Amino acid sequence: MKMWIALLLVAFAAAASAQSCKCETMKWATCDGAACECTILVGNGEKVKLDCTKLIPKCYLMKAEMYRAKKGLSTRTIGGKPVETAFVDNDGIYDPECENDGKFKAKQCNNTEECWCVNSAGVRRTDKGDENLKCEKLVETFWVRLQLTHKAVNGTVDETKLKAAIADAINKRYKNFNKDLVEEIKYDAKARMIVVDVKKQKGERTTDLSQMAYYMEKDVKVLPLFEDQMKFEPTVGNQKLEMENILVYYVDEEAPTFTMKHLSGGIIAVIVVVVLVVVAGLLVLFFMRRRQNQRYNKTQTREMEAM
């Protein structure tokens, strides 16, 4: 009898351990209750082991989202393809190639014959080419600008406390992210817009700014990647700011190398219109001057005849 009771207690303990074993930083993870090791599927039968005490590398997150989208599982959007509003990330999500430590490989092809070079945030920074394209190194993103818009609040927001509130919220929400990296904050009360500059020293390779920015995008845009499903909501004094939009800009240690031939159709159309307007203006000016000169010459001839 005692043996059966002991076995039941062990079984209950094992069940409780399995239930308590979760990956706080990745809600799609599968965790083994005995050893509490968590993994995530990034392909058919392809798993990646996770360190759930930290933010998951962005490259792994993108691979997992692509895999889940192909399988018809929930991803970062609700019932549709993801919509990227950031200018520097207007290519949308793709299936990236990752290094063993979760960093992006410098060259990405999205399982096609068309390739391009990316920065450490996985954002395209060159024109697209063929498989022979050379990407010498992974260029580091050292500066991230977060353009946040919060919902309407009662009263006014105390700007003097805004920077500390944003920095504290980032630090607590994103696994002790170094709040000293929040360098500057600007606030437009009428537009309810907060511009946050998060910057590290050039050459520093310990901090990955893209992880924090990617998690924040999901918190604001759609559904959090954390298990707790809370949102990024800084508290300024007694006011809680609920965000409704975010735009992320990435600044690399080296400038990107885009060329004119790969500009979007809209930009090309604007350039063509401007050129045509300038040419038309020059032609009008030319014909006006020519006409004035002709009138002057005719007048001179008539005066000579009268004399």
C-alpha cells in the first residue's frame, strides 16, 4: 500500500513539474517537463533548443513564424499575412538562414535563387542579386529608432518623467535589457508620438538591439511572443500608456548599398515626374526668350525703313 502511495506521489510531482515547465519568452515552444528543456520547430522535424531565460534570437523567431505560417498555424498576425510598415523592413518576413548561435547569416536567399545581404537585424541592406552575390560580413546594427504612438489618455503626459518610464518598461519587459542604452526620447503631444533612440557603441557585440525591437513590435502590433501575453505599457506617474502603433528604423555601422535601379515603382514615378517638370520649365523659358528676341529684331527693321 505504501509503495502505491509513493508511486502516486511521484506521478503527481512529475505532472506538476511538466505543467510548470514553460518558456516565458516563447509561447510556441515545447518543453520537456523532466529536464525542462525547451525547443521550437523551425522546419519539418527541425528543432532549435532555446534559452528561455533570455529573448530568443530574431533569426529563430522568423524561421518559426515562416514554418507555422506554412502549416496553417497561428503566427504573429491575426488571420492573414504580416504587414510591415517600417521603410527599412518593407520586404516583409522571409525564411532566414541562421548561424548556430541564432545570428543571421550575412547572405539570405529565402530558399530561392535570388539573394541579398542583410544586417544583424536581418533587414536587407543591398540590392537583390543571384546566388553568386557576395556578402563579405554581417554588418552590425548599432542604433534603433522606435517611433511609438500611444492611445488617447485623460489629461497630459508628464514629459519630464517619460524617458525614465520608457527605459524602466523596456528593462523590465525585455529580460533586463540595459536601460542606459535608451539615449534620447522626443515627444509630440498632439500626435501622441514618442520617438525613442536606443543606441550602443560601435563595435559592441554583446547587445543585440534587434531582439528587443522585434519583441516590442509584436507587443504593440499584434500578439506578444511572451507566454504571459502582457503588452508593452509604460507607466508615467499614475498614467499607463497603451501603445497602438510602432515603426522601427535600423541604423548600421556601415551605410547600405542600394542603387537607383532597384528603387520602388512609387519612388521612380516621383523622380520621373520631377524630371519632366524641370524639362518642361526649361523648354517654356527657352521659347519665351526666343519669342522676345524675334519681336526685338522686327522692331529694329521697321525703324530703319522709316528713316
